[in-house]
Amino acid sequence: MKADPRRHIAANYPWSLELQTRFADMDVNRHLNNVAITRFFEEARIRFNWGLFTGDAREARPRYLVAHVAVDYLGEGSYPEPLLLGYAIGNIGRSSFRCQKGMFQSGRCIALCDTVLVHRGPDGPAPLPDALRARLEAFPLSG
Amino acid sequence: MKADPRRHIAANYPWSLELQTRFADMDVNRHLNNVAITRFFEEARIRFNWGLFTGDAREARPRYLVAHVAVDYLGEGSYPEPLLLGYAIGNIGRSSFRCQKGMFQSGRCIALCDTVLVHRGPDGPAPLPDALRARLEAFPLSG
Amino acid sequence: MKADPRRHIAANYPWSLELQTRFADMDVNRHLNNVAITRFFEEARIRFNWGLFTGDAREARPRYLVAHVAVDYLGEGSYPEPLLLGYAIGNIGRSSFRCQKGMFQSGRCIALCDTVLVHRGPDGPAPLPDALRARLEAFPLSG
Amino acid sequence: MKADPRRHIAANYPWSLELQTRFADMDVNRHLNNVAITRFFEEARIRFNWGLFTGDAREARPRYLVAHVAVDYLGEGSYPEPLLLGYAIGNIGRSSFRCQKGMFQSGRCIALCDTVLVHRGPDGPAPLPDALRARLEAFPLSG
């Protein structure tokens, strides 16, 4: 992730979200804890996915299994400044796709995250529905 | 990680730890939350590292930066059953090394985790001290 | 709570539970965080309640609303030592009852907690079933 | 707390704060977890206290021990709607004072919290400094 220079620039992510930090996100080292950082990435993922299908389309909201998460930690985060989370959709496969996330604080990129989500049907992994695929394709990383 | 069959067998890890699950580790899906699972891996890492230098050697306990974390989620975890965490040391570099972790519940491997830790000196990343390197080399994955 | 000397002695609680502490339970002050302490009390409450109705009786497990929680903080808690949680049932009313909890670490009482639980029926608060009442009456504080 | 009708009205609190909810604040019951609710009250307390002494006065920021926390749970909270936290200072004693908090979501009061904070000097509880007392007196509950 960190080898891709596009990932370090907030404006390259087609969707973004500001998240508050909390005192409890710090650990004894007085910085944002590594696991708390994955918590922010989770929050961005869930809000993005909910936002894909709203109103009447809400019933069509798909369910996912998280198959893989990888995080590069690039700098320390602090409290109480908010975070800016950038979100893009990377490679889209038959039944899974990759989310590309960046975390920024006070203009600095402090972490990158890739997540592989598998579409879950009633009997396990299932092909991505066309409506979902079309929506995901609208969010590529730019730059 | 998951492609390495040795990683799926608890007995292959040279150090292990039983951890209690908590009600709060579940999310609305009634399983152990993905981020909670990274929390357990953090706990194993810290207890392993603290255990390397105890008693009088405690002052020599090194400080690390977590540079990278990757998790493969292989199965659902449940509450209130405890978890068994397996821990091994993989590739050891000049100033960093890789931790290889496995999570087991009721005999099933439910997640694998690799973490890259960078030794932190007073001015940033620093070569691993010989005493630390020798201790780490005593914990290879078997199988 | 803290004015009652019986509450400060672990052996006076008719049910108890040992809980592991986690690195993440500490805050920047390097002690067990106050909210983390209420998390441990929650865990004790849930495990006690689940234990009341096991096996075939599991289906009869009642549902509660937490109406009130009060905590007296008496001393600092530390990591990685485990905690001993003591549990008793106090006043039992028509549709609610009071749980009396104590938290001990290395022999010291570090916190006390009282919780009021309301039995929840299909249409809101409901009288405690006789089977539940009988089981609760078996757990008075002693001393 | 809940018997005081002033506490149920957000506008009666002289200081307030909007806080985001997170997916992780929910538990298996799909509502904001009781302990997560105390986490929000903690966050309000810390941000209020930090705000009392800013800029050059930051060095004078006092340290507290949390001696007592009590919460009345009045209604369910949900995700992803934000919360409004109201904050007031109640009785001010010689070395401690009481914080009065209310939590509101979508116009409903869902929880109330009282906290007793003890001013901590170098050797334990210490009289409140005059500068602190004066600032605290500026935040009474109204109504």
C-alpha cells in the first residue's frame, strides 16, 4: 500500500468521512492506539457501505464477510484532533472486492488500510450482484 | 499466511496464551468482532514481549513501533468460549522482525495475523540489540 | 456502597469470577480506566445471569433492562494482574432487583458497583417470574 | 437524577457537545451499549475539563480522581445518529465537585449521569484551587 504514492493524498479518494477521536482511543503511549486505528477504518467501511444503499434501496444492502485486513502504520495519531478517512474501491472480483482506505490527521497521512470483503449469500460466498458491482465501480482511486 | 498449512495448527507455535472473551467483544452480528480479534492479537503480542524480559531484565525491555499488521479471518469466533493464541517469530531483519500469530477456538483456527515490529531507539528505528535478537531466535514456528 | 463494610471483603460475595485484564483496559494514566472498570462489572453481570439458567433451562433465561448503574472507585487497578469480581443479589422488588458487585485486585477492593436490572417482558417492564425470583434469592451478600 | 425535571432538557445544560456514534458502540442487542454510554460521558467530561484551561492556562489544568459515577438509563440509543451531551457543574465542595450530565439523541433524553471528581494534589486529595472554583461556578444547571 505505502509504495503507491496516490494512497498518501487524501484528495485521491473518491469518498471521505471526518471522524472524531476519543480520549479512549489513546493507549498508555498517549497516541492513537493501533487497534483503535483499525476501529476507525471499520467505521469508515460501514458508513460507506450503508451509504451505497439508502432509502428504498436499503433492503438491497448486501452483507459481507471480512476476509482480510492489512494496515500500514505511517505516523502517530493524536487526540483530540479529528481524522479524515478516505475511501476507494480497488480490484473487484467475482464474489469479493478490495477497499482502499487512507487515514489523515492535520494534513498528514498516518495509516493506510486494505480490506477484502466477500459478498455473503444465504449459503456462503456468492457472486456480487450487478447492482452492487455497478455502484462499487463508481469509486475508483484517482491520481 | 493462510496458504502456509503450518499456521493452522496451534501446536506449531512455540508460545501460546489463553485469553478470555468478553460480551463486549461481540458486535451486532453476535460473533467476535473483526476489530476485537485484532485486539486479542495485540494482547498476545504485548504479553509475549513483556515475558521476554522479566525480573532484573525488565529495564532492558525494548520499545517497538508497529509498522504493519495483516489479518486473515478464517472463521467466526463466539462468546463466551476462551481463545488460544499461538505466537512465533518469523523473519528477523536488521531493525525489525515479523510476529506470526494464530487464533484458535474450540480447536478451530479462526484467524491468522502477521505483524511487523520495528525496534525504536531514542532517534527512531534502530538495529535490534543482540540480546533481543538472541531471544527472538528461540521462537521459530515449527511443523 | 462504600459505607457498608461487608462490601469490601471478597469472601462475602456468594458468587465470584476471575477476569483477565488487557493492555487496552489501561488509559494514558497507565491504570485501569474508569470505564473499563464498568466493562468488567458488565462482564460479571452477564456471566452470572447466563449461569442462572443453563442447559435445558437456557430458553427460560430472562431479558433485562439496565435502569441504573453506580460505581464507587476506591483504588487504582493495574495491568496485567487479573481481577476478582464478587457478585451478590440485593433488594428484590416486583419487577426489578439490585446487583451488588465488588472488584478486587491483589487482595485490595478497588471498586464497588450497584446495578438495578428491570425484567423485560414482551411489552416492557414485567413482574419477575417466580423461578427467577427463587434463584436470585439464593445469592445474598453475607458478612 | 431522573427525578429532577430540569435534567431532561438539553437547553438547561450550560455547556454541550455533539459526539458521533460508532458501529462499535452497539452491542448484540443492536442498541448503544450501556458501557459505551458511560464512555460518551467520559468523553464529555474530558473535553469540558480540557476546555476550562486552554492556551497559556493549559499548564494550570488540574488533575482529578473519579470517585463516583452514577448513570440513569432512560431510553435506548441508536447508531448512526449523533448524540448531544449536556454538561453542568453541581455542588462544589472543598476538594471535590459534582458534574451533571445529560445525553440526548434525536431530541430524546436517553441517559443522565452524575460524577464526583476529587481534585488531586501531589499527595492525594487537595482543596480546589480558587481559579478552578471560579471557573466551575460559571456552569450551573439552569431551568
